[in-house]
Amino acid sequence: MNRRNFLATGFASSTIPFIKIKNEQPADKVRLGFIGVGLRGRNHVEQALYRDDVEVTAICDVDPDAINRTLKITQKFNRKDPAVYGKNDHDFLNMLKRDDIDGVVIATPWEWHVPMSVESMKAGKYTAVEVSATVTLQESWDLVDTYEKTGSHCMILENVCYRRDVMTVLNMVRKGMFGEMLYGHCGYQHDLREVKFNDGKKFYGGGVEFGEKAISEAKWRTQHSVDRNGDIYPTHGLGPVAHWMDINRGNKFNFLTSMATKSRGLHKYIVDKGGADHPNAKVKFKLGDIVTTNIQCENGENIVIIHDTNSPRPYSLAFRAQGTEGIWTEDNKSIYLEGKSPKAHSWEPFESYQKTYDHPLWANHAASAEKAGHGGIDFFVIRAFIESIKNKVAPPIDVYDAAAWSAISPLSELSIARGSSPVEIPDFTRGKWKTNKRIFGLNDQF
């Protein structure tokens, strides 16, 4: 299982004065380019095309099938075909030379995220990058340094930040409903064994066919489970919790410790589906089946993140928000608030709080989100990027968020390699967290 083989199939802050992006377009129209139009990239293209104020100028992918599928989408919306780039792995550089692109959306395998984002920012484009934004610690610094040199904004497309329940909890946190925040719990608990074992048509020797998500991601994602032992996908859970805790805006991550269980799930899956003599039964996987990371924050809160993708289990991001006056949990959709819940020491359903404290973004735009994926959150995340470009402001989830949240991956690997010893988490804001103001979820704009 060679990394090169997986990649060869294709790509499948506010306190810093804003520097004007070159070739500005009037605010009534936003022109976008897309690098990587596999399944995830096409989802973003479609969301953008629902808007009359957006033009899809160019698309880039080395997979001809992905290009053709994307052109069918633009044709479905009766839009002009975008320019196509995909002659080789670096043809995106030619796309970035265009002066009719205001923003670039990057949805490629993880190793490409930073190289493409850096070049996009250097080209003066607003840049949106899928999760996780970075793979190495140096890449997190590369994103920050490029932004600070160019003034070109970079947004991490963490759609879970816009999930309706976690935004309701954010609204409640900011209203003081939980008292002083103490603890956040989250994770990525998702059985990805089918996704990780697919040769483009069916399971390696097992004869079980899967959907397009598995076909596209198995080309590159599985190799990370071979090479790395750490929380390799932290931002779905960590992003919302970071907003609850005001990370980079009055608070920051200080250090983390991580530990991993033994690695059994992926090998077992190969044997169960393909037999003990299957060639991939000889592959050694580094990734522990369950990785637990503990983060200590500057203001005294703790955050726990769980990565669990190699075992049979229902999907859950395992959210929990806890303060001095109450607690909310995702898995049982329950809440307890001292002095407000009807019965002491007993959970009550979250449903009534969801209605009462629904975030203004959802209260005002839920109908528009109905056509979007992942329960509507894909609508909000791409909308935030487009609105940032239109208003020529920093995106609500900015480059410092991208750097800090994504850095948990390499830092967790380092902690595990050092016997679960504490590892310092850099301050990517270089001290600006002390005075940075909140920008996410303040009203119904972003």
C-alpha cells in the first residue's frame, strides 16, 4: 500500500488591517474557481450555483470524470461552462493566474491543501480550504505566514460549526445559560472501514460494492491510517467547541496529551471481508483504533477529542458542553440546567431549548438550507465564504482557526510518539488572541 499509488489517481485575522485583493469585483457578483471537483468539490459547486450572485469561472481536477460531472451540474443550472484545468497535478497554478476569479474553493486530498492554499493567497484570491486544512505543524505556520504577508484571507470550510444544535448551544453559551464554561467533549466517531477499503469499484477482493464517497476517498485517505498514529481528523468536533471556548479570541489552546489504543480494526476488516491470505492482510496500520486527546486551555477549560473510525459503531461527534451551571450532551439530546430544569439530577429533552434559543442564522435561513447536504450545514459554510468576499471582510472562520484546529493532528502524533507526554500548542495569533474580537455567529450574516 504505497502512498504514491493513492495520490497518483488524482486530487480526487480580524486584527490585521485588510489589504485589498487585486482585481476586485463589484459586491453584487462573486466569481469562484474550484480546485478539486470530486464528490465534495461538486457539492460546493452546486451550492454556489443556487445563488444568482455567483459565477463559477473555472474548475480544476486531474480526473476527467470529475470534470465531466461538474460540467453537467453547471449545465443543469443553465450556466456558462467554466474554464477547465487538469492537464497535470500543477495545472491549478495556471488557473490561479486568471484575473476573473475572486475566490478559490479547495477540496482535494489533504496533502494538497496547503500548497494550493498558499499559491491561491499569493495570487490575491480569497481562499476556502476543506478540512483538515493542514497535515504538518509547519503547514499551519505556512498558512498564517502567507496570510500575514499577502492580506489574502483563508477560511477553513468546517461545516459542523454550522450544525443547528451546536449553534443553539453557542447561542446559549454566549447568553450565560451554562454559567462559566469548564469542559467541552467532541470527536469524530464514524465507521469508515468501507470508505478506507475500496479500489474504485468494490472492496479489495471482498465483492462488496460501495457508494461514490468510498470510491473517491479510498484513493488517498487510507494511507494516513498506514503512516500515522494520532487524531488525524479533529476539526469536525473541535471547531464548534473552540467557538464555545472563544479560542483565538480571548482564550487559546495551551498544551495537549494524546494516547492511542492498539490497532486492530482495519486488519480485522480485511481478514473478515477478504480472508487471511488477502494481500492487504500483511499491511501494518499505525493508527490506533481509538485516539483520545486532552487539551488544556489558557482560561482553565479542558477539551477532550476522540478519533474513532476503524471500529463498528453508530456515527457520533460526541458533543458535550459543560459549565458551572449546566450541561448539554449530543448523544442523548438532553440538557440539565441548575435551577431551570424541572427535576434535580435529571436530564430533560433539549427540544424546547432548541426552539427557544435557535441561532439567528438558522432561524432566518433554514428554508434556504433545505437543498444542502449534511442537514443544511453545507449551505451555511459556503454562504459564509461568499458573503465574506462580497463584503470584503475576514471570513468568520479564519486562517488562525484553520492553523490551530488542524495542528492538533501532528501534535497528537508527537505526544503519542513521546509516550503521551504533554506537547505545547503554538499560539498562531502571536499574542493577538488577547484582543481579538469574536467574528463567528454574531448575527445572521455569517
